[in-house]
Amino acid sequence: MRGLALGIKNLPGNLYTNGCILSSIEIVAYYFSGVLMNVPALGRKFTLLICGIGYVICAFFMYGFYENKTVQVVFYLICSLFAVGAFAVFYTFCIESYPNNVRALAYGINGGFNNIGGIISPFIIEYTKPKTLYLIYAILGIVASCLIPLLKETRGVIQPTNIIEMETENNKDGN
């Protein structure tokens, strides 16, 4: 997500206009991801998968249509929509996956890794060609989408209140 925001300088057009449009799309993405992950038929896991696949498709389009600046901008904004949606759903997963007494610690660790990505992404953006950057986005999106099935659905599940309850629940599931 931060890589997309930092990479906005590579898009044609006014930097500030593009930044305002990108920020507006983030508001829409947070709203729709919240709505989708609360639909009983979809849940968190399937919403995250939709966002991941949409992100990968848009990143490949940005790579393939790099010469067409209009198509590049449109897919950049759509890719941002899916990335922000996935970010919101993933944070919900983090909050719901851990017992109450370690939830804040887990949320903090998740945020720490997010910040490490924020530290690394400017270097990747600065030292790679913009077209190659879109390929990196797509490859990382594929890796993340392949890991989604390993997550447990947390929508509508009673969350454990301590680690002992979590271990007991995991032992029942055979994990």
C-alpha cells in the first residue's frame, strides 16, 4: 500500500491531483471492504481473496500496458482500491485471530512489520524501473494470495479470551 502511494510520482499528470484521487479511493476501499467482509456468504477470508486477486490482475495490467498512460493511471487507482481493501481486512484478521490478553501485542507486531515494509518500499521504488515495480507488485500479490487459504475464517466465531482457550480450540481442530 505504501509502495503504491510512493510510486504515484511515476504516474502522468499532476502529482497533487493524483494524490487526492488516490486518497479518495482509499476512503471508498475502507468502506467497501468493511461492508464485504461482513456479508455472511463472503466473510473475511473470501473478501481478502477477492482483494488479493483484484490487486494481482491490476498490477499485471499496469505492467502490460505501461506505455498507455491513461490505462496505467486507471489500473493504478483500481489496484490501490484492492490493496487498501486487503489491508483493512488483514488488520481485522489480526485483531480477531488472537486472544484478548495478547491481542494488543499481536496488533503491535503486525504494525511493526507494516512499518518495516514502509521503510523498505522507498528503496525498492528508487532503485527499480517503474515498469519492473509493477511486476514486483504482481509477484508479491500472488504470494500473498496463495497464503490466504491458510488463514482461518474469523467472522462469526467466538474469539478465545486467553491462550489456553486458543490452544484447546486448536487441538480440537487438529492443528
